Amino acid sequence: MERWGGALLQALHDSACVEQAFDAVADAAQQLGFDLCAYGYQFPLPFTRKRCYLISNYDPSWRARYEEAGYLRIDPTVLHARRSLEPVLWNDATFRPAAQLWDEARSFGLRHGWAQACFGPEGGVGLLTLARDVEPLTMSELRAKEMPMRFLVNVAHGALSSWVLRFPPGLQLERLTPREREVLRWAADGKTSNDTARLLSSSPHTVEFHMKNAARKMGAGSRPAATARAAATGLLR
């Protein structure tokens, strides 16, 4: 695993674009026995109509069909990834809520797969999927490959999300000052401007000044919206 992991890290380091980085991840996946690979990233904003970035080496016809049918909204592996870091194994039970998706996916050679999510500090969610057409995944194989597969998930998310976030839709935010973060944190804890002013030995007017600047930078039209956006994008940590 040491040689395999080292080669992957070097290839990712040498990548000049997200496509090259994904190719490195796909090559590493193939060495683990998966000739098909996909990575998806869900941006934390906006809260409604979530934006996603998808890249894969799946059949182009399936990629087009998946988008056309809006399968991203009902894909059980995607829904699982939004709430859990536990891996999910493809099978009939997993895809029971989306039987048509499952039938069509198998017709394009996506029969056996495994997926795991990663939650980024910026509030986004990444999902790496490893798949193949033949040879079902056995529990003995999963146990034998668990460490390299989990390593691949984390390394892939770190590398691919960094490329995706260079031009994040809906996240072109100005940097907040330390005081702007502070007033947002107190607002997130339910404090009023008067409360925050007392805690910071400041005036309510000054607190409101920082809050308005933070809201402007967050592209938010109100105090609650600014606080929610800051929390969703990891700016309150």
C-alpha cells in the first residue's frame, strides 16, 4: 500500500487541473479492482437548489441520462452521503427507493459499487464512488481493501475539492474580519446586538456596524441569513 499511496499522492501533486487529478484517482481505483470511478461535490450554498459538481469515467450516455432524469435528487447513495460518513454498498436494498435508476445504471455496466462521503471544513460534502461491471464485492474483499479504499476517499476529496473550490458557484465571499466572525458567532448563539455589545465591551452601534459588513460580504439580506451562511460554510469555527 505504501508504494501505491505514494504514487497516488505524487500524481495528485503533479496535477495541473481537476481532470488530471481525477485521472490519478481513477488510476488508483483501477489498481484496487474498480474500473469505474466517480466523484461528486455538493456546495454548501445556496440552501435551496443545492449546486453540485460531478466528474466520472462513466459512459457518457449514462452521465447524460442521469442528469436528464434528475437522478441526483433521488440517488440513495447521494442521500446517504449527506448525512453519514459510513460507506454504502450497492445492492437491491440500497436502491429500492429508486428502482428505475438502479435498473438503468446496471444496463450501463454499473452493477457493483461502494461509496463513501467526506465532509469538508468549508461545509461541502464530497462523495467518492468505486464501481465495476463484473465480480460482486464480497465482505472478504471489502475487509482486505478497507484501509486503501478509505485512504483513497480522503485523499481524493482533499485533492478534488480543492480544485472545485477555486471557482465555487455561490461562494465568492469576501474575507471576514476577526470581529465580524465574532459578532456572527454570538448571533448564532442567539445573542442580540445589545447582548453582544456587553460581552465585547463595545456599543450596540459598533456591533451592528460589523454585522452589516459581515452580511454584505456574505451576500445576505438579513442578520439570520448572514449567520446561517457563515455557519454553513464553516466560517464560524
